[in-house]
Amino acid sequence: MQSLEIDCQTVKQKLDSNHPFLLLDCREQEEFNLVNIPESRLLPMSEIQQRVSELDEHREAEIIVYCHHGMRSMQVTAWLLQEGFTNVKSMQGGIDAWSCGIDDSKIRY
């Protein structure tokens, strides 16, 4: 079975090499306003069931989901896979791990 997680360093490498994928932030708007990864697209976990059609064009594409620490993103990853998305992963440790390991200018909360 393939892992449902991907580490921050790998995500950063994908961004740096312009690898095509959707970076999905599943936190709430207030959290996104506080700190985010600029390349990401916000779709809160609390709204994803109503708004999943917004992701239809990415059904076959790579999607990497992140949240604060990685719990919500794992739930969203599992749910998207159940909904027929084929290539979804959760970023381990979320934006907190990103702040620690990739970009220490990002505030932690």
C-alpha cells in the first residue's frame, strides 16, 4: 500500500522544480490569513464536501493537502481518495513542520 503522506522537503522540491500539482490548504480562512504557503489554494475541511466539485479538474492530478499539524489533512486526503481522486497525499506535520523545516519566517501558532 502506498503511503498517504509526503514530507515538507519533498513538497518544497516539487515547488522549486515547478512540478505540476495542487497544493491544497484545508485549514480555515483565519488560519490561512495568519500564515500560508503562497502557492497553495484554500479549501477548508469544513466546506470541502459542499465544494468538492471545484476540484474536479484535479481528479487525476497530484494533490498535496496540508493543515496545521497534519491531522485534518490526513482526513481530507482519505476522503478525497474515497471520492475517486487518484493521487492525493497529506503533508506530514502541516504548516507547523513547514515553518520549522523549510521557511522559518512563517509564524507558528
